[in-house]
Amino acid sequence: MRKIVTALAAAAVAAGTLAVAPAATAVQPQGPDYAPPPIKWGPCSAPGLAKAGAECGFLVVPMDYAQPSGPTVQIAVSRVKHKTAKYQGVLLVNPGGPGGSGLGLSVLGRNVPQHAGDSYDWIGFDPRGVGSSKPALTCDGSYFAPGRPAYVPKTPQLESTWRARTKGYAEACAKNGPLLQHIKTTDVAHDMDSLRKALGQQQINYYGFSYGTYLGQVYSTLYPDRMRRMVLDGNVDPRKVWYDANLDQDVAFDRNIRIYFDWLAKYDNVYHLGKTGSAVEQLWYAQQRKLDRDPAGGVIGGDEWTDIFLQAGYYVFGWEDMAKAFDGWVHRGDWQTLKALYEKSNAPGDDNGYAVYNAVQCTDAQWPQDWDRWRRDAWATHTRAPFETWSNTWYNATCLNWPAKAGKPVDIDGSKASGALLISEELDAATPYSGSLEVRKRYPRSSLISAPGGTTHAGSLSGVSCVDDKVADYLATGALPKRVRGDHSDVQCAPVPQPVPSPVASGAQQKADAQAKAAAEEKQGLLAGLLRF
């Protein structure tokens, strides 16, 4: 699920906590010989897409590309056509996850400055198994309902309970049948090429966020001559698919939640949660222990408390909302606001995103099958990074019993790619900065924009002009920032700014913050529900 800087990774290796990356397999840069039928376009039912004048339809593809005349699946697709005489082709978008719905992302072009997105047909799609695609995966819609056992297995009974829960979820997923064998990232990459064919294009352009960067890496390795321009924001480290990546995330999120605690302390005159980051941290963990013993309203326990504040490690956009919820709970016993924040990221009864997340990650690469190894790694990491290590461990433990065979990850090779614009804030916890540096090495015609000190994950097109204008220049002309020597970014920008609480902000600051928040919320709304890669 989630995310480390080089020094922390090195420390983990020294402590013996990181797994050896699974052996990669070289895949020939060619794909299946499948000719998809034309997409039958029609009006979109989603209000946002309909308002934008988007068209919707389904792409029909084989469930198994080795059997092109066998069973098929339908990929939900949306399209917002170009608005200028200068046409630059189709631009596919993926929001991440894996398991994120991208159907609504065909409207993302309007977020690109200087109308640089207007010369493209923007293509949103729900990858196989996701959202409006058919069939859509689901295993147990009640899995994240409140009343779960505490994440940290302080007793053998808690450990056994969680192992049984994760095994039960994996077993429930078996009802999805043969699709589980054909939902790897490589399958989705082949679907992207089928979509290219159905759209009558020789090449595609691509914009990937988070896990979507890995999908872009895989596609441009398999089909290097089919990729024209590619923007990858929040880059997955191709060396760490996927077990090592999750251990990395544990440490990085612990760092970022402490940065958030420091921010809360800075504004103690507003929230009254502690005058130092350490004091806020102590209060946060005290509340977690209290909720483990006695869930607020019977629904917000220590697990839900952790999950609510996980977003603070991903983005600065929701910091004020979480601060108000923290303040409201501690000082007024308001648990309803906590409940609303929890359900915002964990819609009751909906496990589609989690089901697909497992289906992809558990089969992209072989996870360790020895529980003792998971336990040792988790406890060693938890000792220095307690915020979400065990939460993340149980989130992924379904891979111990996943009812589909794992494959081997693609050996990512960008040497033949025409170019790529890479973006990363340097304290991104979900996809640590070291991953962007690795991708930059593998794509010699790429350029990397970094934001020193920034903690926001996949934050482009959120209103930071230094970043967004460079995205616009690249999409308009193909021009990348000049690549410089060395193992570092090619250009640096300011990060997405930390918010200033409205009670202490000036009128001008409030207006600027409101504008920035509106821009960020529009984009984040399109990426809603994605709190993993």
C-alpha cells in the first residue's frame, strides 16, 4: 500500500528489515495481436462528465490476451475532445491505486494552465475490475466497517485474529473467478494499447499519478514506440514492487505525521493540542489508546483514528479539516466529524478499490509467503515508525493467501522512450523521492522536477505555477527542463504550501488559500478515495 528516503531505506537494510526485491523479468517490447472493436460512444451519466461534454463507452478486450477469442471484459472509457485546431492526439490518464477509478479524469485537461491541454483528446478509463468496468471486483463490502480489532498485535490473540481476517478476505475474493488471474499491471498496459488501437492512434500521450506512474513505466517498456509524451507524478520505485515499497512507506509516513504534529503545535493558539510537536504526538497516541478501549460513538476506534489521520501524511490539503476534527474530539467530544472523515475515504459497503488493489499487487510480484518474516519486519519497523506500520502490514497481508498465482515484475527500461516529465515532492511518503531518482536514471531523456521539503503526494495541477507551467510547456511543445548532470532533480520548485488556519490568516492570505484550496480540491476530487499508491 503506501511508501522512503534513501537514508531510511539504507538504515532498514542495515537492520535486516527490508526484503530482497523479486527477480524482474525482461519482457519484449511488443504486445498481443488483438484488434478491438470500435467503441460505441454515447452520453455520460455522471453529472461532472456530462457537464464537461464528455462521451462515454466501453472498450471490449480479452480477459486473457493469450486467448483473444475467449471471455472478454469491458473497460469503461470517457473522452473529452480537443478544443483547438492544433490536434496533438489522445492523452490517457490514470489516478493511481491500483484500484482508482479514472473514468472522471477526462476533464483534467481544464486544470492545465495556458489552455495547453486543449489540443488533446483527454481519455479517462476505469482499469479492468475497477468502478464502472465490467465485471467490477468486490470481495467483502463490510471489511472496513467499524469494530475491527486493534492494529498493533500486542497479544497472540490479536495477531491470530488479524491473520484470520486477512485470510478470510482473500478467500472471499476467490468468488471473482478467472479475472483474478488476469489483472496484473501488464494486463492493464495491454488494455491501454487496445484502447490506442480502438481510438485509431499510432501513439498515445499519458499522465499518471502515483501507482499510475508504474503503469506508465510498464507501458513505455512494453510499447516504447507507442508512447509520445508522458508525465509521471509521484513515481513508484521499480526496484521495490511491492513488499519493499510498503516497508519504506511505513517509515516515511511516520516522518510526515510528525511534520503534521509540528504544524498543529505551530497553531496551538487555534487548536490547543500542544505547544510542541512532541506534546501533540503524545496527545494523539493517548487518544488512540483511549479509542482502542472505548470507541467513540461505538464506531471510531483506534484503527479508524489512525486511518483518518493517514491522509495528513499524503497531502497538506486536508490538514485544517483533520485539525478541527482532532480539536473537536479532544475538547468537545465531537465524534461525528471523525466519522464523516473516516467514511469520506472508506465509503460504507464499498471495497472495490481495495479488492483491485489486492488483485494487482498480490499478483504483480510474489510476496513473501513466510509469516515469520512479515512479523519480524513489521515489529522492527514499528519500533521506530509506529504510526501506521501494523495498519499497513494488515492491509497487505491478504497477499499471504491470495487465490491467484503471482507473476514477476517487468524490468523497467526507459532507454527507448522518447522522453518523460517526472515530478516529485522530496518528502512524499507514498512514493518516496528515491523512486523518482531511480526512474530518472532509467529514462535518459527524462527531466525531474522536485519540490524540496514538500510532503504532498502527486501534487501537480494543484495550483503551484512553477510545476504546473512546466507541465503546460511540455504538453504544448514537448520541451522538457534542461537535464543536468548528477543523481538529483533537474529543476526545483516550491512545494504545495502548508495551509494557514483562517483564524490567523490575513485577508489576502485567506483569499490566496481559498483559491489554492479550490484548485487543489478540484483535482483531489477527481482522485478521490486514493489513499494508497
